[in-house]
Amino acid sequence: MNSNYTVKELLYAIQHKNELEDRCATTGNFDLLSQVMDAEIAVMNAGFTDRQMEAFRLYYVEDWTLAMIADKYNTTHQNIACHLSSCRKKLQKYLDRGEEQC
């Protein structure tokens, strides 16, 4: 995985996966997909708990609001925000580990 990514770039790739895939198909430039694949690998290997993974998926992939996720789990939006913050920290830690291995 390219460890030069930031968490923000990985989150962008996850949130805009469909648009990036469409652009690849239109332009024939499949280099754009490497960031999407790297983002998915990072998410799978960052060590999220099941609850964090579900909150992450709903928020970043399905585009749910904090309030919608909180309602689904009968909790507060602050609790969901904490889950997402933990996810971002775990992604950063995963990226940092990748830099150390180089």
C-alpha cells in the first residue's frame, strides 16, 4: 500500500468510490482505482470493532447522518461521533505503521 496517503485522502476515496470508478471507465486511467483499493485495505486492516465498522460504513459509504446512525443504535450522535473519531485514529495509526515498514 502507498503509505503517502493521508486519512483525509482515504476517506475521500471511500466516499467517492463510484465516481472514481466511473472516471476510470470513461478515461481508461485505472491508476485512480489504486487509491480506492488502498483505502479499502486500510479500513479492513485498521482494527475497527464491529460497531465502529458499521458506523464507519453507514457514515462514509452509505452517507447517513450521525443522527440517523444514533437512532438506529438507540444512542447519542456524540457516541457515534466518538466511534468515527476512533476509526480515523486507527486509520492514521495503520498508515503510520506502513511508513515505519518502509
